[in-house]
Amino acid sequence: MKTDELISMMASSVTPVDRRLPLRQMVQALALGTVGSLLLMLKIYGLRPDLGLMLGVPLFWIKLAFPTALATGAMLVLRRLVRPGLRVGVNWAGIALPSLAVWAGGALVLLSTPATLRLPLLMGISWRSCPFNIALLSVPLFIGIFWAVRGMAPTRLRLTGAVAGLLAGASATMVYCMHCPEMGVPFWGIWYFLGMLIPSAAGLWLGPRLLRW
């Protein structure tokens, strides 16, 4: 058999790669992980009793917008990191801008509040448990997202793991908002953010082990 014929035969037997498969896997991982996080939240914490009333309060939607924007930004960055050779570039703004916005909003609230009331705004009533609650709810999402990312081609494993963990934490915070009674912007900027950083730090540490291919 001639070389050209051999190459032609081998090429004709190659199955085309579905380029949409990684996206479908990520969507599936996020959907299943969110369902798992929601069920975990309902089982352990339950919905806040006044959730129906809160749906008509603009501040509740602002609270939900913070982790939603961070999750969207983390997803944009992650899409670049799982494709070798692509620079993240301006996509980092998707993570930086929501963070800066909530910190700036928290600072403005504190400056407009009497000094004696600032500490309660920062601490709320659940600061001891809030970050760990978010970290716990992120576990199903963490597992699903890392499963999806492992099937792609990341090369910067620690950075990819950290952003994947942030995506899990931000998505879990969206779920946690349906339970958490805290409505202070300064509280979100500290304790919600810390809760999201826990799975991000875990991803930074575990990335080289879990994402190696």
C-alpha cells in the first residue's frame, strides 16, 4: 500500500470532533451542580420565611446580582483558560468589576451610616457561619465543574482550578441568597466574598491534581 493511500484510509476513518461538546458538558455540570446545591440548601438550611416578600424588594435583586455577575465573569475567564494559547485579557474585568462595585457600594453605605451602627452592618447576624455555608453548598458545583473542565485542555492548572472554584462558589452563593437573611451591602462584600474564596482557594490547591490530563 502506498503512503498516500494509507494516509487517505486513516483520515477517512476519523470521527469528527463535536466542538460543542465542552460547552454542553459545562452547562450540564452547572445545571446538575446547581440542583445539588439547591437540594442541599433546602435540606440543611431551608428557604428564608419571607422569600416571597423579598422578591418584591429591589435590594434583594441587587444582592442576587452580585454573585450572578461574579459567576458570569468567572465563566468568561474559564472559557479562555480551558483553551490552550488563549489570553484572558479584558475578560478579567468580569471578575474585577462586580467585586469593586460591591466594595464601593459597601463603603458608601458605611460612610452614610452613624459610627455606632457600622459594625452591625459589617457583621450582620450570621458572619460566623456564612462563608462556611457557602463553601458547603459549593461542593456539588465544585465536583461538576471540575469534571467538565478536566475533559477540556487546560494548561494553567492552578489558575484554572482557582477560577473554576470561584465559579462554583459564586453559583452556590446565588443559591444561598434564597436562605440568607442578610441585606447589608457591606456584609456581602466581606462574608459572601470570603465564602466564594474558600472553593477558589481549594481549586487553586487541587487544580494540578484534579485537572492534569
